Amino acid sequence: MFYSHSMKTLHVELGDRRYPIHIGPGLLGRPELLHPYIAGRQALVVSNTTVAPLYLEPVRAALDGLRHDVVILPDGEQYKTLETLNAVFTALLNDRFDRHCTIIALGGGVIGDLAGFAAACYQRGVPFIQIPTTLLAQVDSSVGGKTAVNHPLGKNMIGAFYQPQCVLADTDTLATLPDRELSAGLAEVIKYGLICDLPFLEWLEANLDALLARDTAALSEAIERSCRNKAEIVAADERETGERALLNLGHTFGHAIETGVGYGKWLHGEAVAAGMVMAADLSARLGWLSGEQVERVRVLLTRARLPLAPPPALTPEDFLRLMAVDKKVKDGQLRLILLRELGQGVIASAVDAQRLRETLDHAL
């Protein structure tokens, strides 16, 4: 079988838990990329009803010689729950998987988060592998070890930091990604440019049309740059005690949107995009960004076919109530990720309540 030589490999540097991120086409069917990271002889592939018909078979073929089973979950953010998580545990126990088994997440961010959290909990922790099949998962959720499920009162509030053994980002899977999902992934890509990589932001402005057209070289470059930025931040602050919080630009506003309208109605990247506009607006009200810089953010997100404002069904009071249930709240005080400059994120505590209210009123 012919394999492309265009695979790129980065590493998340976490000492003896260091792991690779492989990026490129044709990775799903390559057993040599999977087998070194499967310690025992058992593997459970966790996927969903959308991804499994497309990509399960090459993964199973790559697992030839190992005892492996599959659990296929319903597709959608609304299924990222403790109840769905329990279905994974039931499959593991029914098939008598021991503590040397490996869980393989094949899907987007919901599957990666669910399977990773299952791996963190099953028999107090078993290895897992991330095979992300959406742009958002390839550039963000599959890297860094954040795993969680949602609660009706708050997104990702029940979870664990638990790192994978490796990440396989097969760019071929993006060919079947719906346009809306592609745009949602671009929100997280743009985030890296805004918080820490101004040259990347400029590259995105120049190459966004190629990304929307699914140009393979452009997508691979965007994934690699995004993963490199995230890997460096995670290596410096694995458990989000400081710098890693910058990765949440737009997320406090965005999670409030997702929770407020009901999980699954807005894609995560769509909510983050609207949240990043709100963060840029608030940054300008605090005197950090110019109006022209805020407009630059809005133009790029518009070109990426992303929403710029939250749904009108939510009120400023809804936002304030939902944002109070956020993982970045510390000692009862809301912390927001804002922009000191384009390419320079900042963790802002004790944000002026009047300026925040102005941003909420303006957005809504």
C-alpha cells in the first residue's frame, strides 16, 4: 500500500507522558501509527452514527491482530452526558475489558471528550488514543487532555485532565465534513492567531478562501500551526493554572450561548465565534483594542461564515447567570479572556461590570 510522505509530527512535551500528534492524509489505515500506543491486547473503538459508517472500517483493519470491539453512540452535543458515558462503561464491562485495554476515540470533539473521560475513569484510568475527524477536534479538543461531559446547568463541568497516548489527525476525513462544521472548526483556528500568533492571524487573512475551498496544503498548514500553538501552551500549563486559560478566548460567552439555547442547537465553534466578537468588543471598551482592530476580527469571522452575535432569545441577565457557572470563576469572581492586542491574549479579573454590561447590551 502506498502511503503519503506528507505526514507531519509534533509532540506535546509532558515529560514521561510526552505524546505525538500526527497530521496528514491516509493515516487511519496505518497500523504502525496505532499499535505502539496500545499496551495490552484489547481495544474499544468509540464512535458515532455519523462517523462510523465513513471511517470505522480502516481503523478496524489497522487493529488486526488485537481483540477489539466497537461502541457507536448517537451524534450530537446533546448526547455528551453522563447517561451516554455510562453506555461506554457498560460496553467495557459487558466485554470484560481489563485495566490494560485501550480506548480509541474516532469522531469529533464530543466523541473525543466522552471517550477520554471514560478512559480517565474506567478502572481508575486506562490508555486512550484520539483520532479526530472534524477540523475543530483536530486543531483543539483532541490535543491537551481536557475530557468532560455536559450538565444541564453548565458545559464541560464534569470531567478530568487526562492525556492521550497519541493523536492521529487524518486530513482526508475533512473531505466529508459539512460546510457548517468546517466553519465551526475555523473559529478555533482563528482563536490561536488572536491570542498568541499574529503572523498566523495574518496568514489566515490571506489564506481563508483556500481553507474554505478545502485546499489540502492550506488545511494541513492551519492544523499544524494550531496544534503547535496549543502544544506549547499545554506543555507550559497542563492543568490551566495560568497561561492555558488563554485558550478559552470567547469560550465563557460561547458556553453561555450553548447552555442557554440548549446543547446541539449552536455548534461549539459558532458559539465561540460570537463569543470572540464579544471579547474583542469588551477589550475595545477597556481601551485595549481600536475600533479598526475589532472590525478586523469581525471581517475575518464573517468571511469564515460564522455568526457575530448571540441569539436574540438570550438576555444580558441570562448571560450573567450562565457565565457565573464557569470553570474560570475563581473565589466567586468571573475571569474573562480578552485581547490586550491582536495576537496577545490576557486573563482579565475584576472586569468593569458596567463595560461588561455595555458589551452584552451591544451584542444583543
